Amino acid sequence: MNGHRFVAAALFAFVSAACGDGERVDEVTSSAAGSTSSHGAGTGGGAATGGGSTATGTGGAGTGATGGSGSGAATAASIVACEGATIASTISMVLPNYDPDATSVAVSGILKFQNDDIVPLTATSGTVRGAVPTPDGNWDTGDIVPGASACVRFGVAGDYPFYCSAHPASMQGTVSVR
């Protein structure tokens, strides 16, 4: 099992070093460990900038730090590479809000979050009640540094609220997936 951890760590380090074009993350597959995980690999120079918290088991279903159940069900949302992707919609991130703060994409569509501000910002799925954010575990871009972007692919129809974890009172939005 320790060999599997070494292979996974080496693969993560390789992806981190290779992803230096301002892109937030790419999915990393470890055949040795038998799973696919999204990691915060790669804003500028390959340094990790926070965790994408989506992990999918070998059968498909499941989000969150513990990984999937392997049941084969569709994943509501997952972080994907922006480079080469067909972007359905783009949201500009500039304090004090997202622009636009509401958009829609088709099932399997990709939404791009572009940080056009001078400070790191996030797009975290969940709600804000009062001043208290509550993530729902569908996706979390982690910090997106200025000038960089993160992309989310939506696999299940529905309405997905999101917020910036650093500015939840003012930065909130909704994605409608049809």
C-alpha cells in the first residue's frame, strides 16, 4: 500500500509542476490507488493553492473529502481543466460580486470562474444564511489567484447556489443546470 501512496504523491507532484498556465486544477487519476481525485494543483508555477474537495470513487458517485461510493451515479459537479474545454458560460469574479451572479448551463456544460480582481477569490457551492456560509460539497474551487480561472462541469440538472468563501456576505450566485 505504501507504494501506491508514493505513486499517487509522485503523480500529484508531476501534475502540480506541469500545470503552470494559470489554470486551477485538472483531474488526477491514480490507477495504482484505483480512484480519481480533483486536487488544488497548479496556480502559477505549480504550487497548490487549496483543495478542490471533490473525490470520485471508481464507480462514480460521491463528493467530499472521503471519496465516492462506487455506485455509478452521476456527480452533480466536478472541477475540470479549463484549457481546451468548451465553455458554456463565464462568470467574472470582481469584488464585491460575481458578474453575472446568475447563469445557466446544460447538463454536462462547463462554467468558467475567471478571477478578474487583484485578490484571490473562490467559488464554493452552498448557501449563505445571515453571514454564515454552509458548503454543500458539490464543488469548491479553492483560491483562484488573480488572472487565473477554474472550471466546473455540471452532471445533474438543478439549481446550484455558490459563494466566495472569503466574501460570503457580498459574493453569492446561482447556476441553473437544465
